[in-house]
Amino acid sequence: MKNFSFHNSVNIVFGKGQISKLNSLIDKKSKVMMLYGGGSIKKNGVYDQVMTALKDHQVIEFSGIEPNPVYETLMKAVEIIRQEKVDFLLAVGGGSVLDGTKFISSAVNFKGYTWDIMSKNAPLTEPTLPIGTVLTLPATGSEMNANFVVTNKDTQEKLGMNKPEVLPQFSILDPEAIYSLPERQISNGIVDSFIHTTEQYLTYPDHGYLQDRQAEGILKTLVEIGPKYLNDKTNYDLASNFMWCATNALNGLIGVGVPQDWVTHMIGHELTAFYGVDHGQSLAVVLPGVLEVKRAEKAAKLVQYAERVWGIQEEDENKKIDLAIQKTIDFFESLGVKTRLSDYGINSDKFNDIKSRFERRGMTAIGERGTFTPDDVVKVLELRQ
Ligand code: NZQ
Ligand code: ZN
């Protein structure tokens, strides 16, 4: 196991009725901006619960943060915050609202061109604004990590960043807030959580025995409850477990001391940037290709995955790996998430543009062993046509 330091200070407030705790979680002296998306929270009662809890606070609203949050939209919020002297940000929504709010927090006092935060990893030398979240879509883990992903419409870029300064102070996870999710978002969330886990698990063995078992626990739980939850959307226990799996898949714990891959996410972000496919959909297409292209280097972990997650009893190692990859594809398809580029009307036109982006950004030796090249990106895409 590699050396590591692990610190995660997010106060997770989990369970039924917990949105009311906002009243005591945010200082009454704060001027709060409540940020949300396209309005799902007005239909499912979450908006009302938040407003009731904050009736003694001074609150202004910013709505319209879109899925795959857009830089230009977020900068509008930054302007308002600067004028109104807001001092606390409350993000209410899915990963896009949470990520957008993290970017806004980092940009408010930033001196210079704010897109540099994303494109150049510009340091945050000025104070960021404190953040709290109310999560309505389990998927990204954004409620308990410091990552954020922002899209620039002008340049058609979707870039990810990690800044400890924007880690939320608290996140409220009320499983009842997810009952209103459409099937497509549930399926995307299950796939995203699954693949956050595989990015930190399907690498090579490095004596992280506990981390392996934790990752397998998340994967097996998602396989067990995912399809059940799709058919029983107001089942509190299934909703709770789905939510907690998603948080644990990307709050940093399962990845400590072990190798990590993240190639599937890097390629997936390009598919979203160029074609607008949902984040979860993009990953379901790409992962099987990455496992195929790197099957020799990942063989030991793929065999362990086959045995422990899928219970595959098969003598021949190659067959075992084939079956594990097929089971993974079948699982995504069983959730209604398609796994081929052609399913989304995507052809090979942009394969070379995507490859060039990896080259231009210096992402030429990535993955857990630093052996994944821009040519491998094209191989993966070709396999998934
Ligand atoms: O905008 P509203 O009206 O709220 O509707 C949203 C949106 O249309 C809807 N929704 C959310 N909660 C709902 C609901 N509808 C009904 N009932 C509810 N309770 O769902 C739609 C999608 O929401 P979005 O926030 O975009 O989904 P998700 O949570 O999957 O977030 C995706 C974004 O997160 C990034 C992705 O790249 C993408 O931009 N990621 C962030 C990560 C992180 N911060 O660590 C890691 C991930 O790998 C990922 O890259
Ligand atoms: Zn993801």
C-alpha cells in the first residue's frame, strides 16, 4: 500500500426530514445564495422544505444551473454575489448544481481570468465562499469531495478540477428527496457510482486488501439494489443505500493508498463535450473499451472482479475476463443505459479531434501505470462503435 494522508471534513447529515437542520447549520448572520437547476426542486417539495428551514435567514436565489454546468451561466451568479455581498452558498440539486457552486465559490474573489481556474489550475490565493449542499441526485460524490467539472460552450471543453478550498462544510442527504428522479437519472447515477469505484479498483493489485473489499462492497450493493430501485422508486431503504453507495464511491476513502485509473472519465468527458451525451451514458460506452484495450495490464484485478463481484467460476482466465466485461455491459444495459457509440448516433468523425486534445493537454501517458496513450483513446472509441 502506498503512503497517504486522508482528510475529509464534510459534515454529512443523512436521513428523512434532515433538510430542516439547515436552520441551525447556517449562521443566521450569513447572507445566503441558494443555487439550483432547472426547477425539479420546485416540483418535489425540496424547494419548500429549504425555504421553510431558512425562514429566519436572508436568502437570495440563483436558478438555471444546467446539467453539465456552463461557465457563462456560473459567471452570472458570480456577478450577483459580488454586487449583493453574499457570504454563504447553498447548492440544492445534483452534481451539476454542486459542481457549479464550487466553481462560483472559487471565482468570486479570484483576481484574473476566471476560466484559468479550470484550464490552468490557477491557485486560489483569495478566500473562497463557504458551501453547504442539499443533494437530490446520488451519482457524482460531489457532496463529499472537492471536485468540480465545468463546460465552456465557446471552446466546447469540459474540464475537471480539484480544489480543497471548495469542499462543502456540510451536505444534507435525504433519501426522500430522490423519489422524484426520472429513470434516466437513476440509471445514470448507478452507472456513475459504479464507474467511480472501478476507476479506483480495476487497476493492479497493490495490497490494498481493505480498499478492494470496500470497492467490491459498493459494486455488489449497486448490482443488488440498482435494478430493484428502478422498479421501486419510493422505497426508502433502497434509496438510502443507493445514496450512500454513491457518496462512498467518490469521497476519497476507497482510493487511498491504491493505484487509480480515471481514463474512462477523461474520454467520457470528451464525448459529453462534443456530443452532449449524459455523463453516465458516456462512461457506460467507454469503460468496456478501456477494460478490453488494457486487459493484459489489468488482468489480475479483472480476474478478482470476475470472481468476487460477479461470482464467475471459470477455469480459463481469458474467458473469465470476457465474462466479467460482458456482465458489466449487461448490467448497464439492464438499467436502460446503452453502451455503444452508435446507440447515441455518434460516428468516428471526431475520434482524431479527441485524440489531439489528449496530446495538446499533455495527457499522453495516463492510467494507473502511465501507459495509456492518445492512440489507445482511438482504439477504445473504435471498439465501442
Ligand atoms: O436541473 P433540475 O431541474 O434540478 O433537474 C436535474 C437535471 O435535469 C435532474 N434532477 C436532479 N435531482 C432531481 C432531478 N429531477 C427530479 N428529481 C430530483 N430529485 O437531473 C438532471 C441531471 O442533473 P445533474 O446534476 O446534471 O446530474 P449528475 O448528478 O449526474 O451530475 C452530472 C455532472 O457532474 C459531473 C459530470 O461531469 C456532470 O457535469 N461530475 C462531477 C463529479 C464530482 N464533482 O466529483 C465527478 C463525476 O465523475 C462527474 O464528472
Ligand atoms: Zn463520474
